[in-house]
Amino acid sequence: MYSVFIFFLLVSFNALSQDKQNQFSVQLISYQNQDKTLGPLVNNGPAFSVGYIRQHIVKEKIGTLKFRFGLASPKSDIEAGRKSVTGNFVVSYGKQQKTGDSGFFLGYSLLASYRSGFYKILDQSHLYWINFGGAALSSSYKKNIGGHSSLYICMELTALGIISRSLSDRLYKVDDPSFSNLLKVNHSSLRLGHIGNYLNPTTELGFISVISDRFSGGIFLRNEYLSSDTKGSLRYQEVQNGAGIRLYIN
């Protein structure tokens, strides 16, 4: 299944090779999560992410390929130091269609989202993860202000897909740190995912200003919330509030 998805992304990337815009971003994040499979503690800490977007706009249609990678260093109140690490990798391809004469666009995206955490002080024997592959609904709105600047807002909500989640009762230890073993466990314990058991809305508000014919710069605020509760596991919740900068290259 994942090889088909990767093939689809490569085909999509090739389709966006003409008349494209490349975007590069860096974001600083206030991060909070709670994995009740690990315990009742709430973890807080700093995080950052880097992202790349390849976008193709033809008339009233937008095609977008996204990659984002983030790292966080959360800790609970009972931990003296920051020994935990969580990572998040997301790749997606989506299309949006303009609605009427307004600046609103509606569409969908296909995505794969990986979240893994290692909590050395609380549990040095297990890796904890929650991954999702499937479809999401998306929307965006852009408003030009002046001759060289614009404001935008974009939103996305996961709709239907497959969840891979670490179980609350595990009889094994993740002692093997090899890539093949990590890949295996991150695609185990599969469940059907939907809004009822995997709620993951994201919202981004930003400002863009033209620098030259080829370059533009922007700043943005981004919020992401995740709440998931699946059979065989306990509830996972996460909140990210971030601010970042983005470079646009035509």
C-alpha cells in the first residue's frame, strides 16, 4: 500500500514540474502531548519543524505537494531533564478548486503522517507512535492587500484512512533500533481511522510580501490539534502552536 502511495507522489511531483512555485519554511513551536498508553502525565516542551511545498496553479485549480519534518523535546512535571524526543513526518499531495468569484478554494489531500516518541525516563523499553495514512478535506482563502502583499488562511481536516497505533498491552520490547524494525512496528496494529477516532484539524494564517519577480517572503501562525482513541490503545492528544517564516521562489 505504501509503495503505491509513494509512486503516486512521484507521479504528482513530476506533474508539478512546470509552472511551479517552491516554498521553504522554518517554524518554532510550543508543543504539548499526552499519551495515556504511556501514562496520565502531560508533556510540554519546545519543538521546531522544517517544510517544503511545491505548488502548481493553473487557472482556478491548485495542486500542492508538501513535506514537513518536526522534532520536539517534551517533558512532564516529574522529570528533572529533557530526555524524551518525539518526531513527526508528513507528506501529502492535494488539489483545490476555486469556488465562484471569491478567493475561496475547496479540495482534498492524500497524506501519510508519522508520529513517534521515545520517553527515556518514563519508559526506555518501548517506542510510542500514532500514524495515519488516508484522505483529508482542505480549504483556503487568499486576500490581496495593496499591490504586493496578501493575507491567507488555510485549513485541513483528516477524514478517512488507516491508523497504526502502539498498543497499551505489549508483550515485546523494541530492543532492535534498526530501520527495518522501526519501519515494521510503525505499520502494525492497523485500524480504520475516521473523524470519530482520529480528529486532526490544522489551521494556518499567514502574510506574504513580494520581494522581487522571483522571490517572496512570508510569516505565518499555525495551530494543529490531534485527538485519537482506538481499540487496544488509550487516548492520545497533542497540541502544537507555532510561528514561522517562509520563502517563496517562482
